[in-house]
Amino acid sequence: MSQPLIRFGVPDDDALLARLDRETWSHLHAVKPRDEPPYAPFFNERFGPRDHLVADLDGQPVGYVRIGYPTALRANAHVRQIQGLAVADTVRGLGIGRTLVRSAIEHARRQGARRITLRVLGHNLPARRLYETEGFVVEGVLPEEFLLDGAYVDDVLMGQTL
């Protein structure tokens, strides 16, 4: 298998990334209900193509990571936040998620960020292990923050200094 090419998103990725999002939807990581038609565009006013790093494998998008600011406040403009990560089921376990996380960290450094953070559901152990092995530490827990599929789930805040 070849290594994925990591690139910025482009407007033409909209439909492909939207489909990837729908195909990978799960209460393991999603706090909103499954999208139903008619589908909203993937890119919007808040998150455009350049807010996404896309993993291409053999010329096809197979994953993305969304990087944004945690708030609109100037006082924490030095922080970036991973606000979405998806990898196609067909390529899970091949290191694409790890490559995307590493790319997000490097992108945040190039932008001059001093910290990078994320939120992950407490029961999403594979994602938590990935983030921990890439240097993220638990910085807080909001117990039973979400009710998903009949169960209360913690919201785990993680971060690292760059």
C-alpha cells in the first residue's frame, strides 16, 4: 500500500467528504443524529476547504481532519482544535488516522499555534488511544455530558503544548 498524500481540502471535495462523513457516522464519535436527505453541504461558513486536511490514497479521498479555532475570541487565537476526524472503513487500521493527526499538529505549529486541543467521547477508546500516543493528555472530563443511544457518555477534553 502506498502512503497517503495529505493536502488541503478543495471545493470539489464537498460531496466526497460529505459522503465519507455519512458512511462513517456512529454514536462512537457523533453527538448529533445521523444526517438525513436533503443533505447540507459539507463545507459551510464556519468550516471551508482550507480548514480540512484530506488524506488521498491512490487519488481518492479516504479521510480528513478538521482544524479550527476553539472559539472566536482573540484571547485564545493561539490555540487550534481538532474538530472532526474521519477515515473510510475500507482503510481503517492502515495508519491514516494517525497520519492525519500528525499532519494537524504540524499544521497548527506552522500557523504559530502554541497549543492544540480536541474533544473526544469517553467511550471512544480507539480514538483516545490514538490521541494519547500522539502526545495528547486528558485535561478535563465533563461527566455524562451527552445522552447517546440511551447511554450517558463523558466528554473528554484533551490537549498538548506545541
